[in-house]
Amino acid sequence: LRIRPAECATVVDRQCAVDLGGDMLHDGTATAEESTQGDFDGGGWSYDARLLPAAGPVTWDGVTYDAPDPTGTAANFVEARGQTLLLPARKQGTLRLVAASHNGPVTTRLTVRYADGSSAEVPLQVGDWAGGAPDGSTVVLDMPHRIKSGQGVDGPPVRLFAHSLDLDDAKVVRGLVLPDDARVEVYAITLS
């Protein structure tokens, strides 16, 4: 249960990079030297922490996000378990989501909750981290390899994908309900 209110980690050109620090519970990164530190896919493979941006603001395709800490055993992904992520109370037209799935691509729905009590379902196709970008998404980070627990650098190349989801800009957004599918891993969210 999140006690503190949802906040923007940074605001750049009316873009609110959401602070997901309290929601991240899964370490999906490792290094060749510390290959057992993370486990993105439940099978012992992780993103290479050295190829991810440092914690803090990162801009991809003109959108500024709040990158989580890729180092050590820090939690740096929100594993989708049907939970609600509180969002800063703002009137914004677009929700920008950086995510990837593992063990295949995922076609699902998110539920956006507004301050007036209404909600809206939004379709989402999350690409498998070792696959291509599904329709409606773009690759924001492409890595030449991943890390295998106990071995180090291993193929194939892996990616993070950006999604742009429409919001009702006449309403104040308050939350985002994730699907109950642990294959979906959220890396960053920005309201713009």
C-alpha cells in the first residue's frame, strides 16, 4: 500500500515523469560480473545494467521519463499483478509508457482511473523484450545482448518499448490499473 501521494519526479515542457520508486518491486538488471543480481524473465536472464540509463531523467523520442536505478539489486521494474499505480493528479492528454514483456508478447488492457470516479479501458500490446515492436509502439532502447545468471553476456538482443496511450484531457487522471499478468514489466511512465 502506497502511503505517499503520487508525484512527478521531473516536469519538462508540461511532461510529468512519474515517480514509480515506491511501486518498483522487481530487479530486472544484472552485469556480467554480478550476473545473479537480477532476473527479468523468471528464467535467469536480465537486462545489462551497464547499458541502461543512470537513475534520473532520460529523454527518448522527445519524451522525458524517470529512469529507475539499474545498479546492484535495486528494484527497477513494476511487475504487473493487477495493482493500481497512483498517478499525479493532472489533466493530461497522453500517457507514455515504457515497458516490455517476457515469454512472448502480451495483448492486454489497462484501466485509467479519473478523479471524478470514471474509468476507461485502454488496449495495449507489449512486445517481448527479445522480439520486435508491436503495432503502436516504438523501440526506445535496443541492447546487443542480455545477461544470463551464472554465465554473463548472452544473446539475443533485447529491447524496451514506448507506448502512447490517449487520456481524456478534460479529466484529472488519478490511477492506472495494470493487468494481472506478471509477464508485463513497466519501466517508466510519463504524463504529457
